Amino acid sequence: MKSKGDKLPKRNSGLRFGDRVLKIVKRSSGLTRKQRKELKQSSIESASASVASVVNNAHNARNSAAANTKPIKGQRVKKRGSVIFLRIIAVVVFLGVLVGAAGFTLLATWMAETPNIDLSKFEFTEATAIYDINDGFYQELETSEKREAVSISEVPELISLAFVSIEDQRFYSHFGVDIRGTLKAVLQVLTTRSTSGSGGSTITQQLIKQTHLTSETSIRRKVMEWKLAFELERVLSKRKILEAYLNKINLSYAWGIQSACETYFGLPADELNVAQACILAAIMKAPTTYSPYVYQTDEDGNTYLMRVSDENGQTAIKLSDSNRERATLVLDKMLELGHISRGEYEIALGQLNANAVGLKVPKGTTEYTYFTDAVYTEVLEDLMVEYNYTREAATELLLNGGLKIYATVDPQVQEALDRAAQDDSNFYPQNSAAKAASAAMSAVTGEEINYIPQVGGAVIHNKTGYVSGIIGGREKTGNLTMNRALQKFQVGSSTKPLTVYASGIDSKKVTLADQFADAEIRWGSWSPKNSGGGVTDGPMTVRRALTNSVNLVAVQVEKCQGHSISGAYALKFGLELVPDDYNSAALGLGGYSYGQTPLAMASAYTAFPNGGYRYTPTFYRYVTDANGVTILESHQEKVQVISEQTAWLVTSVLKNVVRGGTTWISISGQQVAGKTGTTDSNVCAWFCGYTAEYSGAFWFGYDVQNVTVSGRTYRIRYGSFGGNTSKGPAGFWRDTFSRFYATKKLPSASLPGRPGGLYATKGEWLISGTTPKDYFKDTQTVIDVCAVTGNLPNGNCAVTQKTITDWTLVETFGGTYIGDQIVPVDVCTQCKPAPVIPPEEPDDPPDPTTP
């Protein structure tokens, strides 16, 4: 044992107390040795002037804040201004004695570097909200800080007192910096030689730190914090400071008091009880440590909230021990300061100990709908263009600016789309190739990959171009993910009404009465075929060719008008082309380089029920800022694509398409027209159709068609045609439209009637000034052929007669007819001569010697 006279050795005994202080200041200042040397040589007078300024500001702050601050329940009466002023002087002098001239100079430098107060940083807005076509709430965008701003008048005094009690009990009596708390913090720095401890921060200082400064731990940052806290209390009342603080704070799963009340208890702020207020106040010190929730992980790795049962067997979410202990400390403080009665204290304490606090399951991240994804992207791009914003700046405004987006979504149309997409009976099951490809790819990547049949589509209101609803897939696994309504896919024959027949009729190159030969034709090495390689039928009108989707005629009609005309109309219809698309395979049969989107196809078809014009599609009408000022309007264009006469003529054919042409579709009380589309090998299937009010286009298929794994390629095909009304896009269109028409209770309506400017001839309607033509001539020859093989008879064949038609193009378009309609050149080798049967030999005569 040490004797009575023994003294413990001093730590760092080689350094004087003042030197240790200066060393701490140097270490936390962030300045180089040269900079510190220069600072030492600065004038002490400059430092003194800066300190005098701080003292003067504090004196003014007292006079200003006292005028707009009223005491509330349990509040101490303010000390006289002279006492506060003397305390400030004492702190300044104390600091001066400790750090000397160099410290004063550092202090002055840091104060000079302090940013100005920016009151806009205390204006907290709600998250951006999306409203539907009826101006009803649709969905909210996820902000970087989930917050719902609230006025201090809407926050019960109970909640304010809970936070003040535990975070800053002298809030109503100080001028931004709590002298007592600051002295304690300074002594802690000097005794521990560390700046990582408590900083004695007031609510005002915490607010300044969160809005104007970084989270850096240093004396430099703390000095800036003091100065700004003094300045803030000169310009804002205590109530306004507390309002900004309660709206700003991070409460783990929520930002701001109102959002926290909703998140943790499912209640507005004015309905919280004392225990619940203490729980929220407890979170503030360390949101992760004092989160109210307790999570557990089971043996399968699933994480879930821990629950407990009460004496009646009712389960409730368990309040974490760490939060309960600190909430009890808050409760004790409220009682100590006289903010609650003993009775209120006992009730709240019992609720905390019994876990009877009404915790709710936290709301997870809002999953955007496919429509929200689309409107988000469109508004973001328009903000960048309209205001020349960077993507980062536009995103910040869109997510955190409290905007109101008045969208075009019709909730009844969207609901019908969502229900149809979630109904597995509308789709074929995953085929064997897709299953094998999924298993092979999953084995290679180590992740679960599953290729399933998908859908993408859009419904547009004809008269406005407003997108009423979209579907981007059968399931959604995240925000801003793949949206098949906006993805390009090969469209097949659904392009024909747009780039073949509407363009040909409108340019007056062809009429519905014109005849082409449904016969095989060749252009160089390219010889297109009808769907499924079907039998050719010879002479055929344009009306019949479109009704039955005959490829060979479609290619000839497109060749007749030329690629430049077809391409020009494609662009007016809103399709996207690349240079390689100016050919008959793309414009005539839909084999585009990159395909077209369901949204673009739906928009293109609105030109038919609209009398030849369409509005460019949009997902929103206008956007307002947090104050209701319109900052963005949708810039739509009205495009005259074709004449009213052409629109009516094409519609007259497309009504026949859905009456047995290539499918059967009907909706009660509504006239329907549309076109099917199927790509080679049934890879993709389409249906694009319209009524008087809405147009819709839907694609069915797999996201990928060829998957190569470990040298093996899996070819995945949907395996259905567009007109399939059971598990294809035509049936999906019919079911969706029928559902929302019934829900909306829309009246019966017919497609537009026949306009003027038409005349009838040969049982067909034509645009005035046009005449029907035959684009071929034929020579018929009757020859004998083998009745069995159809080849030339070999003399042993049963013979029949066959009429051979020699098709010849009137306007060659550079092609030559080939195929079945030519004289056979091969001789039948199947029929053989009848076998020769030798005569039977007579029996031998009887032997005469035989008795």
C-alpha cells in the first residue's frame, strides 16, 4: 500500500496542463503544422474582436428570442439576460485561458469559415405523391428520408416535452448553447484528451448539425455549431426551432415525428399516449441501438419480429429492452421536471413494463407499380429537359421535393390489367425448353433463374392519348425493374394494318378492291411464305388478304408503295425504325431489327378510332410543386397520321378480323376491331385492338428466346398464335377490356361511321379518285397429270386433268412468281406397270397303258 504521503504519478507529467489543452486543439483542428505556425503569429486583437462579436450576438439573441417565446407547462422562468451574458463571458474567458493566443486565433478562423444560416433547410415537405385520372391518391414515391412534415401546432405538447426532457431539459432557457452542458463537455475533453464524448448539444445545436454541418467529431465543427446555434435563435422562435427539429430527426424506420407515429403505432401524432411518446423520444439518442423492434432469425435463415403473449394469450410485437429502459429514463425525467403527474407516470410505466404499447409491424419499402415506374421515368426526363437539370438534381427534386404528379392512370383499367396478369390460367405453363434452360442457368450462376411466359401491354384512352394502364409482367420484384410494356419485341403481322394497308390506301397506291395473287414470289434469294407455309389461293382482294393475314399479298402491297412510303407512315404512327428496317421483311411482315413496344403499338392503333389522328402517349397530365404551383405539363402532340377515309376503311376490315378472320372477340355492347400477330416459329404472339374509347396492345412470350449454357442452346418459344382466345394475347385483351368496361359501366358504343369522300364499286368502298386494279395477269393451261402424284404421267398412271395458272406480275416490283402454279417437269415414278401373269399349263393326258 502507498503511504499517506505518496502521490500518484501524473499522466504526461512532462507536459503542463495548458500544453495538453493546446495539443488537443491542434489534433482536432485538421490544420497542418505550417498553418498552425501562421495562426500563432496572428493578432490576438482579431481573436478578441471575434469573441466580442459572439458575445454581442448572444446578447441580441436574448432580446430577440424572448419576444416570441412563451413558457409552457413545467417550463422554468428564464434567467435574467445579464446572468446569461456573464456566463457566456465566463466561458469565453475560460477558453481563452486554456488555449492561449493560438487557441483564440484558431477560434476566430473557424468562426470565419462557418457557413451562413440557410432557413430553406428547415422547410420539410412530404414525399412526392401520384394522383390518378380522377385526382384520387394512387401511390407515393419513396423519398431518401421517409417523412411527413407537420406543423408544431399539430404536435401535442406531450410529445414535445418528452423530447425536451431527455434531449435538452433547459431548451426554453438557453440561447442555443447550454452553458452548463458545454462546460461539462469541455471538462470531459480536457480530462479524457478525446473529442469523441458527449458534446453537450442542445436541440438547437442538433438541428444545426443535421442541416448545416457534417457529422465530423472535432472542436472546429463544434465551434461552428455554437456560432450557428446562437444565430439561429436570433431568427427563429423556440417553437419554430422545435418544429424543424421534430420534422428533421431520424427515428430509425421513419424521419420526422408524424411519420414515426404512423410507422410505429399506426396513429397520428395527436393520438399518442405518454408511453408511446417516451418510446419515440428514446430512439433519438441512437436510432439503431434504441430501435423499438427485436428481430430473430429462425433455422431457415428467415428474419422476423419477436412477439410476446400477455396473460390472456394475446400476442403483441415485443418492445426491445434497450428502448424500454431508455423510454423509462425519459418518463422519469418528465416526472422530475413536472411535465406529467404521478398518476400519468404510473400508467405509462405499467404499459412499458407490460409491453402494452401497441407497436405495429413497420412498413417496408413501397413497391412501385409498373405504371409508377413509367410515370417516374417520364417526369424525370421531362424535368431534365425543361429545367436543364442534371439527372442527380432532377432525381433529388422528384424524390424529395414534395411534388404532386397528376397522372393518367385509370384505377379501374389498371386493376383489370393487374388481375388478368396475376391469373395463371391466362398463360400456357412453362414449356420443357424453358424448364431445362432455367435449371441449367441456375446451376451455372448459383442463383435461382426461372424463365416463364410473360406479358407486356398498354391501354390508351383514344381521345386524349392518356395511358390508362400498363402491365409490365406477371410479377414485380422491385422498383424501376424491367417493364415489358416499354420493351421492344418483334410484332409480326400486327404491323400490317399500319405499314402495309393504311399506308398503301392513304397514299392511294392500292385500294381494298385491288387484287393480288396469293402465290409464292421471290425477290432475289428471299422468298417469303404464308404463316405456317399454307396453301396459296391465287387471286385475292386486299380486303381478304388483310382479313386473313396473308403474308404473300402483304409483301406485294408493301412493295407496290415502296419502302420510303411505308417507313414514313410507320414514323407517323409512332413506331421506331433504324436504317435496316426499310425493307419488306420489317415493314411488310413486322420483322424489325429491334421490334416495337406494346405502348407504341397501342398508340399507333388509336389513329383508327380517332378518324386518322393520334395523340402522343403520356403517363401524366401536369406536376405541381409542394406549394401547388404547376412546374411541368405534359407536352403531347396531335399527329394526323392518315385520312378519316383511310381510318374507316381499315377499321371496316379489322372488324372482320375479330369475327373469324384470325380470331373471335366480342365485348358486350361495344364494337371491336383489331389485328393479331405471330412471329416465326410462334416465338411471340400479339393482339392489338380497339373500341370507340380505348385501344390496347398486348405481347405474349418469353424474355429470352435462345439460352446458351455450357455449349448447349435452348430455344424457347411461347408456342401460340396471337389470335388464341384461351391462353394468348387475344383472350387477355378480351378479358381485360370486358372487366373494366363492366366495372366502369360504360354505355354501348359503335366505332366511327362512314365519312364522306368514299364511293362504292364492285362491292367495295374506295376513296374518291381511286380505281381498283389487278396487279397480275394469268394464263391457264389444262394438262394431264398423274392422279396419285400430280407429276407427268408415265404411261402407267391413272390420269386426271389439272389447270395450271401462269401468274405474271403487271408491275413486277422486281419479283417473280414461283411455286405451285407451274407445269410439272418430273415424271411419275411411283406408278408401275401391272405384273404379267403367265397362263396355267394343262394337266398331263392319261397314260393309255394304264388299265
